[in-house]
Amino acid sequence: MAGFLGNLRNVMIVSLLLAIVVMVGFGMHGSGFNEFFLMAVLRWAHVLCGVLWIGLLYYFNFVQIRVMPDIPADLKPAVSKYIAPEALFWFRYAALFTVLLGLALAWVRGYIAQALSFGFATPTAAGYVFGFNSANTSFVFIGVGMWLGLIMFFNVWHMIWPAQKIALGIREGFTPEQKAAAAKKAMIFSRINTLLSLPMLASMAMYQTIFG
């Protein structure tokens, strides 16, 4: 058992297989393997990637950024050369797949245009009618969550990751001053994402309970 649990790949394979068994059970004893089943699978995958993304965001802010100043100088390369690049890989791709799966879920459920427009786009047989409709009020809430998630995704790929590549020395040819400035920029945008994370999660989670 210790050998099995010591291998992360094997643990995750078995975990995924168990999850598939649960999903098949829902399909067999629920409404069947139909569009609702697809929505449920997409939501599961969306939440899974979101947990990894936000979990790593909180790791960076609650642990790494806060503790780094106290780490002895001779030990810091272990974080900057090994731990941080690996964490950033999972961080940015978790963000990518969270957004893609969330947009796919909204598209399958048929409300992607209403959500992204905060309820101003209403589908009709002839196309979309633009203008606020009180019946679309609920889409304001999920729209806020989706746009906050998109802003956070943009920050990950276009602000945090480019700055971290300089700060960690992945991109070479920069002075210590430039690396320090890049590290500060990455920290600021990481804190912005932390700031946005709670209202984003409130919009997403509470929408599904109250309006979903």
C-alpha cells in the first residue's frame, strides 16, 4: 500500500477510475446518458480544474510569497528553480482548462451569451435581442463570476506568468533589478487574483444553488 500511495500517477489513475464508476452510476440510475449527464461531467471537470487553479493560487499567496523572505538565501534556489516552475505549470494550465470547461458548460446549457452580456442578450427564433429583460436578472450573477474568472485567467497568462519567467530566470538576460521588479509585478497580480477569487467563487457557487 505504501508503494502504491507513494506513486502519484497511480493514485490519480485509480482516483479517476473510481470517479468514472460514480459517473456511470449516475448515468444508469439518473436521467440516462443524455445532455444532462454531459452537463454534469463538464461541471465536475470544471470544478476539478478550478480547485487545482485556486488551490495553487492560495498556495502561492498563503505560503510561498509570504514565507520566501524568511528562507535562507542558500535555500531559495530550491524553491525558485524546482518548486515554483512546477507549480506554475499546473497553475496556468489549470486556469486554462477551468475557463475552457466553464465556457463549454455555459454553451451546452445554452446561456453563454446571456451570461457574458449580463442578461442583455436574449435568444429568440430570429437571433438575439439586445436590451435588459427582468427575466434575465439571474444571468447578471453568473456573468459577474464568468468575467471575474476571465480577468483572473488573463492575469495568469499575460501578467503573472511572463513576469515569473523573468523573476525565476527562465528567461535569461535580465539584471537583478529587473528580476526583482518582475517578481513584484507577479506578486501584485497574484494578489489581485486572490482579491477577485472570493467574489468569483460566490457568484459561481451561489448561482448554481439559487438559480441553477
